Amino acid sequence: MSDNLEEVSLEVLQHRLIEEVEAQQRLQEELRVALESEKQLRLENDVLWAHLEDRHPGRLTDARDMLARLTEGGELTHELKRSALAPSRQNRTLRQRVRRKIGTLPGVHKMYHGLKNLRK
């Protein structure tokens, strides 16, 4: 009888070992996929930082400060509202507001392009 119990317990242990190995393989595959996506995100982030540094070097320090505040636990919507990266209509100059209003008048767009094409 003890021989039968040993055989059954060996079979149960082997079955559990196979299940553990399969679970470990699934976890390793999930880890590999997660690491690949993280690598892609890092590369994309590096490209975006390089573009920002090339196009708007002054905003790079603003972006780094915002990133530091976000990693410390700040909320994204709050940071975007208070940052200089999100332009506000209240900060526009009188000249900018007048040009915008004139541009919205009927016929101005058509007249501008007509004059522009006459000069060519």
C-alpha cells in the first residue's frame, strides 16, 4: 500500500512541477513582452526629447521641471494648466487679438488669397 502512495505522490509532485514550469514560462514571456514595450517607449521618449531640444530649447527646462513634478505625484491636468506649454488666450497681445478678429470677418480669407495671387 505504501508503494501505491509513493507512486501517487510522485505523480502528483510531477504534475505540480509541470504546472509550475508552465507558469514560469508564461511569466517569462509576459516579462519579455513588457520589456520590449518599455524599450520602445524609452526610444520614443528619447526621440521626443531630442525633437524638443532641437525645436524649442527653452522649453526643455520647463518640460524637465514638469516631469519632475509629475514623478513626485503631481496631477497632469493641474500641471498642464499652470505650465507655459499650454498657451492661454488671456496672454495674447492686443495685436494678436485684433488680427484674429479681422481674420474671422467674412470675405477676408478670400480677399487675402486673391491679393496674394495677384502679386505672383
